[in-house]
Amino acid sequence: ADARAFYWNPPGLAAGSYFSLVVDGMDAGVTPDRLAVGRDNSSFLLGLAMPALGLGYYRLHSRSAFPAVPLLIEGAPASAQNLTGPGGLQVDTLITHHAGVSLVQSVWQGVAIGTTLKLVRGIAATGSVAAANAQEALETDPAELLGGATNEFDLDVGFMAAGGPLKVGLTVRNLREPKFEAAGNGGELMLERQARAGLSYAVTPDWVAAADFDLQKTRDPFGERRDIGFGVVGGVIPRV
């Protein structure tokens, strides 16, 4: 593990390098989904870590467009519904800045618990846009972020255990589900609590299989969903 454990799972720092510095960024751009539903996400992370301690900052920028007043066609499948409706599209924008410290404690051999204590500064806005589709709404809506930012305290907690070739972990992020007052149409936007478990198995010294999955459903413009991921990583040339 490297300094990205500050974000993904704090106990992972216990098994990391003596010193790790990570700068990471992602810009997914506008990714329209089904008809009028789409999203635009980007992130940036700066992390510094050593065993039992991590310092970091990350920024999340999320925008989503979905029907303000859905117009449903009786008898038609969901994929064929006219989701624009007479109310146009609603665009929600949430920008959060997270700065914090990760603390890790080894319980016994191979088992560690950890937490990331963080101050979250959020800027939120929500409003209706007259647009033909989600891509147009996300690209043209200025989403003016009126008013001041809101500061909230939050924390992530995690658990990790390793024995032989097997590792298992559990992370709960946004434990307090911080809420931020939204400019525009008013209301609040929230960072939802996320609980995720994962495991990895070293098939050989050079090949590892891993999987992780959500323990609870999360909501997005499609409704509730639960994600799962898996993969295999390794090297063709054996390590020496």
C-alpha cells in the first residue's frame, strides 16, 4: 500500500512503505448515461504516508443531471421513457475539499485498525436547466456557486487483516454523512456513507487476485445500486 490508503483504507498504511508520497488526479469528463441522465466527475489527491501515520488532501468535484419532473409513458420500458419531461433537467453540483490525518494501530500480528479524521469544506448548488439532454446540461449550465462554503467534520474508519497469502479489509467512509447547504433552488447535498469490503489472495509470489464490493446500496440518478469489482494483477518477469 502507498499514501493512497489515506483515501481508500487507512489501515493499509501499516503494510506500506516506510515513506510514500502520492499525487493523483482524475477527470472523467462528461459521461452521459441513459437518455437524459449523466454525470461529470473529477478528483485530485495529495498524500504523504509512513507506517501508522498519513497526511493528505483530496478534492472531489461531482455534477449530475437528471429529470426535474420525469414524464413517464405508460406501458413503455424504462429505457424508452421520455426522461426530460416538462420540467427540464436538474443539475446538482458538489465540490468538497478534504484535509486530514490518518492514524493506524496494530491490534496484533497481521491485524490493524485505522481512522482518517478530516475537515471537509463543501460548496453545493442545485438548479433546473432547459436542455435537450444531460451532456448539454452539464456542459452549458454555469452552476453558479452562490453563497459561502460549509465546513464539516467527518471521519473514515477501517480494518485490515493479513494471514499468509490472504488479506481482507473493511472500510466505512463518510461516517457522519456531512451535509452542505445548496445554492440555487436551496436544500442540501450530502456525502453518503459508504461501506465496502475487499479481499486479495496471492496465487503466486508474482500474481494476486482481488475483489471488493459494496456492503450497502448507494443512490445516484438511476436510483439505488451496489457495485462490485474484481481483477488479477501480476508480472510476466518474476521478481528477484
